[in-house]
Amino acid sequence: RKNLKGRSFLTLKDFTPDEIQYMLDLAANLKAKKKKGITGTTLQGKNVALLFEKPSTRTRCAFTVACIDEGAHPEYLGKDDIQLGHKESVEDTARVLGRMFDGIEFRGFSHETVEKLAKYSGVPVWNGLTDTYHPTQILADFLTLMENFGHLKGLNLVYIGDGRNNMANSMLIGSGKMGVNITIIAPKELWPTQDIVDVAKEYAQESGAQILVTDEVSAVKDADAIYTDVWTSMGEEDKAAERIGLLQPYQVNRELMEMTGKKETIFMHCLPAVKGNEVTEEVFESEKSVVFDEAENRMHTIKAVMVATLGR
Ligand code: CP
Ligand code: NVA
């Protein structure tokens, strides 16, 4: 057992591999219970604020259902509902919310906002996605990998597409921590920034993960899982045409799946997907696609994060 009480969950950088594994195992446990119809009471009496500057299906619903399953009250606060950063500073909003709520989820643009919320609210803050990181998604994806392969260490994970977005960043960090071999395949213009790669490589020295960034599509060889994400993330819609031009050769289609040389290679995507762009309808709908397992696992893993950091 690990004691994570009172901790915020802003990026996976803040957690040891053992702590990450603990949250994954807790999620698997909570999932098995939920399948039997057993929910918990660890968050009874707690009030949880769900702050969203950007839209969401999975993350919002995962936090809401997870709260209610464990007895907490979730309160959704969309971008037009509160004054966050406009008529009231993030610092002041954080101090107000911290007086009323026991935990705060934040999804939005600047990663600095979620850091300020954590610093000034005095309660656990969970990152539901910023421009820079999407750490709860990695927990769901790693739980899905564990379900498919029985382990994480030594798996070959390929992330192909926009190599500089929140998903690529968090995937690099999570893989480096957990000993998953991660290959980022992207055009040079969309390679991850060097600081993220350096951080991942530092973790990899401990875990034994291999980290590779390349623009060669042939690097999908031997992949156990191929992961992709939208070519334009929330907030960068104006880049859509440019990205299609750059990323067309990096589409996940049947030919690319076959290039791994492994029949068992699974297809992963955090969703929502733009079919015909980053993935073909055929691969998305194929039996190799685990995208809806990942979506479901958002709920079990987010529940584990809240139970671990706030639960009785
Ligand atoms: N994957 C994910 O975060 O989905 P939402 O944007 O719907 O929350
Ligand atoms: N990179 C995507 C992830 C969505 C879950 C975005 O930020 O829009």
C-alpha cells in the first residue's frame, strides 16, 4: 500500500514508478468490483469541483461517475460559469474553491493554471488535460496495455502523428517511468521538444525503457501497440490544413498495422478520433482496436487517482 493522501496529480513526473503501479493496480481492483456491482464509500461526504475550460466527454463523465460511485458530490463548472482568470485571478479562485471543495479537477489551456490551482487551493488537484500534459489518459492506456499483455515493462509502444502535443508528452514521461519502450514517429516539425525527451530518457535510465524519436514510418516494426491522436488538438483548430499536409504519411491504416510484423499489434487512441485523418475507419473498427476499453478505463483509473489521493 502506498500513501498518496493529499497529493495532487498534475503530471506523472511527480510520481515514482511504484506509485504509478499502485494507482494502476487499484484501478484494476476497483474495475473488478464495479463489474460485480460493488461500489465504494471512500469519498463519502467529499465535494469535488470539475473545472472545464475546454469541452470533454470521457474526462468529465469519468470524474462524475467515479465521484458518485464512491459517494462524493461532483460539481461541474464550465468556462462560462465562473470567472477563472478573467474577472477573478486563478489564485483567488483557487483559494475560494479550496475553502468549499475537497478536491478539484481542471481541464484547460495553460499548464500553469493547474499548477496555480494546486498551489493556492490547499486541496488535491487533478489534471484533466492541459495544452502540455494529459496524465490521467496515460493511466487508462497503461491499464489497457496491462489487460492485453499482462505487464508493461518491455512492451514496444509506438506513438505516431503529432509528436509535440499533450498526449505525446505524457506518453514519453509515463513510458520512461514504467519501462515501456516508446517510439515517437512524427515529421521533424512535430517532434517533441528536447526537454521532454531528456526527462523521459532520464527516467529510462532507471526503468530500462528505450526512447526513440524518428520520422521513419518503418520504425513501427515490432510494435505491440500503435497509438495515435488527433492531428489538431483543442485550441489549435487554425492549424488543421497545415497538419493534414504534414501528417498524411503518418496515418494509421491497414498497411501501417501490417508493417509491425506482429499479428497481435493493438490499435490505441485516446479519442475523440477524426476517422480518415489519423486513422482509417477500417483500423478503428477492427478487432485490434481497443479504443473503447481505453475510454472505459478512464473512469476506473480516475476513480483510483481520487481514491488514492482523497479517499478514506
Ligand atoms: N480522451 C479524452 O480525454 O476525452 P475527452 O476529451 O472526451 O475527455
Ligand atoms: N491532444 C488532444 C487530446 C484530446 C483528449 C487534445 O488536446 O485535443
